[in-house]
Amino acid sequence: MNEIQRQQYLDAMGIDTYMPRWILPAAASPFSCQPVLPESESQASSQLQSNSLPVAAAESALAESQNTSAAATPAASASMASAPATAVENPSTPDRSSAPQPPSAAQDVLSSVAAEPKPSASNKPVSADSILQSLSNEKRPDPRFALSLWRVSDELMVIDSRHSELALPTEPLLLNILSALGFPRQPLPKVEVLRWPMFENSYEPQGQAVARETLQAILEAMLEKQPCKYLLLMGAEACHYLLGDDQLGEGFDAKVSIASSLGRSFSLEALSAAAIVVPSLSDILQQPELKRRTWQAIQPLRQ
């Protein structure tokens, strides 16, 4: 492949080529690459590289040749009229050989200029607004998470973002927290696990909005059957999917929701309960500095 074809391939694929400004110490000495073209195209390419015949001169030469052919038309017609009629075999077919042709050099230059590849639309600059718009329109993947529920007493339900893959002692930590709040030191009740998606079905919607509506409906049914006074929401998923849009505002992501709601208390009028948002048990074990902020937020739960 010669150099001109290589450059055309790179331009078509949208790959920018660069030339070094300085010669590196260990680099090989540079050399100019001579293109290898067929004989029919060698004359046009040499004229393009040397700029000996610009496009404007080619167009003027073509126009001049057309004027010359127009001036020569009356003389040609007169000579054809003086010839005997038997010499013309087919009067309806014009004699193409008698019409003057434009200069070959000008024609070669015009054809080569017309054949030059045009810049593709992919090389146009892209604004930041278009990038943000494309990111916002991009479909987010369906969430996958699990929640652990403990009904500690008639007044408290603990809902934690479950991360069993970490294999951390989360239940002993929760037992110590409840004991420090004044609850009787006894084994925790059996945990209830809510997983999302609840079933694998690619034909059913399983996005964030559906997950929030479904889990809030399940929680409402549980509290309607056995109400409680406080909900301790631990972790990003518990906060993001169990609080309403009016509490979270613009929280479209679980991490954004937990960052804006950490340590706060929310009144859930529809459930006749109050929710307190704290870090998850796994986060507290991995980041001990979160214990102080968690302890300050759960003070209303002290017995």
C-alpha cells in the first residue's frame, strides 16, 4: 500500500496522524515516502503535488477550449455543406471526432480534484451539551441488589443493604448497636431477604422506577399488617428504593441519594412511621470512622 492510499484509509476511519516536531535521540533518521501510482495517474499526481496547474487555471483552460469549439462550429458546418451528400452515411449521428476536446492536463486535474475524499461528518467537533444529552438518553442497566429486614420490636424495623458476598460479621455488629441503644440483648429475629429482581424475566420491566414502586408496596403491606414507629434504613439501596421522590428530590442514583440523606430523619406519613438513614453494616465495618455519625443519627431510637 502506498502512502496516499494509507492516508486516505486513516482519514476514512477517523484516525488522526501526527508528525514529530523534534527528532528523538534513539530514533531512526526520517525519510520521505515516495508514492507508487499507476502510469495513468502519475502525470495527474505529479501536477497536483507541484501545484503547477491549479484548479482555477484548469477551469479557465476548459472555458477557453469551449469558446474555441464554439468559434470553429460555423467553419466546420460550411465545410460539411460543401462535401457531397453521398459522403454522409448517417446524418442523424453527429461527428464526435470533429469536436475539439479540452486539454488533457486540465481534465486530469479536475477529475483528480473531484475524486478527493471529502471530510466525514465524524470529524466534526462535538459539543459538551451533545455528549451530556447522549449520556442522559442512554439506557441505564437494571439494578440488582438485596435487602435484609429484621423486625426488632413493635417499634423498630431494621432494613440493611445486603452484601453477603463480602462475608462480614454484620449481624453481631447490629446486635451490639441494638444493645447500646438499650434493647434487650437477645438473638436477632430471623432475617427476611428481599431481592431485586424478584424473578428473571427479560420481558418484564425491571428498572429503578419499577423496583421502587414494588418494594414500597411490599413495605406498605408489611407495616399495614404489623405497624411500627421507626424504620432504620441502612445503606444506599435501602435509602434509594424505600424513600419517596419527595424526600430524595433529584436523586436518580443510589449513591447520590445516600450522600444527600445520610444522618437525616424523614417522616413517612403514608406509613405512619419515621425513617432514619445511616450507612450500611458492611460500610461501617469497612470504614470505622462512620460509627460516630451513625451513633449520633440513631439517638431517637434509645430506649
